[in-house]
Amino acid sequence: MDEARSEQNRFGTQRISRVLLRIAPPVTLAQLIQALYNIVDSFFVGRYSAGALTNVVFDPLLRLFSNSAQVRQIGLTAFLIIGCSFFLRCFR
């Protein structure tokens, strides 16, 4: 039970570099697999028609824009949470 609880609370108790080194490889691997799938898909779809290839090429661009917006949103949320907690600690 204690081991499961410490695993869930690792963001608040462990060093950030250690947590990142533990979480980053699976995420990076998943993105690599997705990129390889897109490359292979582009190869096979491109053999059929140029219009289909255009749709396959547009999908990664759409993901790039949506992911960059999501990263900014997460960063802003973290910034606001840290700022609010600092503000509340100052006035206690």
C-alpha cells in the first residue's frame, strides 16, 4: 500500500530530473512509433492518389499545431498554480 502511494505521489516527493528520466522514454517511444506509422502510411497511400497523400501529410501538421497549443496551456496552468500558491503563502 505504501509503495503504491509513493508511486502516485512521485511528482511531489522525488526530484524532477528523476521523474522526467522515468517518464520520458515511454512517451518518446510512443511518438517514434506514431511517426514511423505515418511514414509507412504515406508511402502506401501515396501510391494510390495525390489527394490521399495530401490528407496524410496534413495530419502531422495539424497534430503539431494542436500539441504546441496544449504545451502552452499546460505551461500557463503550471505557472498560474505556482504563482497563486506563492501569493497565498505570502499573505498567511
